[in-house]
Amino acid sequence: MARNILGFVVGFLVAGTLIGGIQRIGHHVYPPPPEMNPNDPESIQSYMNQAPTGALLFVLMAWVLGTLAGTYAATRIAQTAPRGAAIAVGTMMLGMSVAMMLSIPVPSWFWACALLGVTLATAVPIMATMSKQTSQSLNSQRDRVAHNPQGSAGSGKDSG
């Protein structure tokens, strides 16, 4: 249980740190105008109405890569419920993305890309974990059959 909670916490921190770092790079590549006040919602909204597409793409890239890294970290650390830890991280990132988009008006294409990107970034590590667990389960079953061939004879399946 502790590893599952740790997986969520580390995944959340990895996601947040990477998102912040990529957005910081984006602010260097596309600096906001000096007259923009980051504490004034109207100033932010005015900037967002004229922000270059590249600046918005940096934000999307930050959210998607941060969510991907965070959910991946959660699946690697959580022991008994890696999918649950990843889903929790992904849900938090999606919720934070939606909250930001509701508070700062963004174009509709941004909404669509953000929702799809963060959802896919959550799903990819989960699907990889499921694939790995399925592969391990099949290998385990194959090994049991190889060590006990008579145990599979009474399975009721006709091989011919």
C-alpha cells in the first residue's frame, strides 16, 4: 500500500516538475510582453488572445510530457496497483489542465488537444503496464505447464 501511495506522490511531483520546467523554457523562447502582469487575470487574458501559437504549443507539450512522465513514474513505483496510481496522477493532471483552461480562455483547438493529449499520456503507461503484466502471466502459465505436463491434460480441451 505504501508503494502505491509513494508511486502517486512521486508521479505527481515528476509531472509537476517537468511541466514547470518545460513551461519555463517556453517563456524563454516566447517571452510574454513586459507589460503583462502575471497576477492580473485581465492582463493574462489579453496576452492569451494574442499569444503566438508556439507559446500555446509549449504549454500543451509541457502538459502531455509531464503527464506521460508522471504516470510512467507512478506505474514503475507502485507495487500492487500501478494502474491505479497512474490513473490518479493522470486524473489530477487532467483536472488541473481543465481548471487552467476554465480560468484562462484558450482557443477551442487547445481544449481538444489538451484533453486528448493528457488522456493519451495517461493511457500509454497504463497500457504498457497491462501488456507487461499479461506477458508475465502468460510466461508463468507456460512455465507451470512445462513443469507439470499432466496438469494440463485434464483441462478438457481437445488438441486434435
